[in-house]
Amino acid sequence: MRTRQNEQVEAPVGAADVGKVGTCLLANCQGALARCVGDAQCLENLVCLQLCNGRPDESACQIRCGDLYQDKAVEAFTACAVSDKKCVPQRNDGDAAFPVPPPCALDEKFDLNMIDGRWYITAGLNPLFDTFDCQEHYFGVPEPGRLFARINWRIPKGDDDFIDRSTVQTFRQTPETPALLLNHGNEYLHYEDDWYILASRPDEYFVVYYKGNNDAWKGYGGATVYTRESKLPEKYIPEFKEAVEKAGLKWEDFKTTDNTCKPHPPPKNIVEVVGRDIGLAEKLAADEAKQIEYTIENDLKSFGKGFTVVEKDLSDEFQKDEQAFEREIREAEEFLEGVEKRYLPPSVVDRIMMFFQGIFGQK
């Protein structure tokens, strides 16, 4: 019998017809597509997604592409293709893989204020979302029933190197169910996550089971163990096991994370790096990249002068969305800065204060 964890990486139900998706993009997302072709990160993302087509783990492969390639052009293209014009059909798993946990599985004594401060994800269920390295998270409770979170993680990119990722999220605690935290109302892909607190021990740990939806995928989910220590405390494993089993999960399906947060590896010989990258590109993606770029550029020529107007309109609209997003998270970022400062070494804080006092002549 397959586990829920394995179900996450199977081929998507009703996989998109590549031809129909391409036709829709050329007809409805000309501006975003042109901007994408002219952006290195976005073009690499297109090639990456192309290589995912037809693979048994197509969904996992697509998520991996999204992890590796992120910038404004990628966001604009994804928003148009997935949310605005729905060229890419939504994968709908419903509640099959991650159903709503029964009320008896939730922590009746959960106190939101106990989450304040720094925590680490030290074990996770879903390899697509939960088991990254260096998951050091900061939480703040600005007022009763409201939670801010800065989520940090690392994306492996080969040769023991990585990409640092970080985002800010906001949650509302439901008054009728204190162990349910909702992260709704997000602009990008209209994603929404529901966190169910399965168990907690003040200043030691809390266990989260989550399920979510966005314009690309309805019904994803997972589970994580947060601890104050950066390494999973083995003495609490019996409690973790009992908590997740109440939600229908198996502790044996969880994987511990590595929060040692090692530095980037030393740079290699430039000739070796260039030679390796060129060889890899030729082996995996060169032909696909040329084909995608050639097809897009030639097809877009048929749109004529109106194309420039479409591209400008999309750029203006994207800037408006970006400004709205910045306003939405500014309060959370400012609040979380204060939380993070509490964990800076005192010597660093002292040096910073002395530096600014010297500049402004303060005593």
C-alpha cells in the first residue's frame, strides 16, 4: 500500500496537453512569454519544465524547477499561465492525499504565544516541501490570534552547493479552533495553507499537519516537527509518533533535516566549472532550449505592433501587484526583524551599536 508521501510524487492526474498549453500561452500570455524568453532565469525554467513532460514524477519535477528558478519574470509568466489565463490546468487531488484531520487529533491546549521566537523544522513528511536543509524559522505574535512567520530554507543545486530561499507569511488563528492557523488571501497563485497543530510542548516543540490549495494544485499537504533545538530531540519521538498517528500518518515516513547550515563550498577551477556546465547543457537541455526559444520568438512575430503594448501593460500590472504585496508584508517584516535581533550574538549587536554611535557622535 502506498503512503501519502509517495502519492505526492506520482504523475499528475489529467496531465496537461503540451500542445494546448503552448497554444494558450501564445494567444493569451504574449507579454509574459516574451519577457520570460529575454530573462535567463525564466528561460532556464521553461527548459526545465519542458524536460519534466511525461516523466513518472512530473509534478515533483515541476516543483523542483520552481524551487531552482525564481525571479520577477518567472512570477509574471507563472501568474499569467496558471492564474490569469489558466493555460495550465489545475491538478486536483481534493482531500484524498491529505484529508482534514479529526478534531481529536488536534492539540486542545495549544497556546499561540508559545510559538514566538526562533524554531527549526527538524523532521518533515513530504519531500517536496518539508525536508530541506537549514530550515531556521522566526515567528512573532503581534496581537492575539495573529501570527507572522519568516520561513528560511535551502534548495540543493548540485556539487554540495545550494540556493538560500526566504519568505514571509501571515496567519490567523481561528477562535473556535485555536489549533487551526489559516494563511489565506495571498495574491500569488492565490495560495492558501491551513496549519493544524497536532501537539505542542512549551519551549520544546510543536507538530504541524498542513493542507493547502493554489491555482496549480488543489490538495497538497505535509507535516513538520518544529523544535527549539536545531536537531530533532530523540527523547520526544514517542510523543511525535503518537501525535502524527492520530492524524492518520506514520512516523516512519518522516525524515530528519540537516540544520547545520554549512557555508557554500569553495569555488572550483573556472575551466572545470565552465566545462562541466557546457557539457551538462549539451547533454540535457541545449536542443530543448533552442527549440523553445526559436518557436516562441517566431510565433510571437505574428502579433505585430500590438505585442509591445501588451508587454508594457503586463509590466505595469506586475508592478502594481508587487507594490500591493510589499504593503501587505511590510508590517510582518518589520515586526520579525525585532524577533530575529533577539538571536544575534551580543558581541555583534554591541559592535553595530558602537559603529552607529561613532558616526552620529552619540555617547
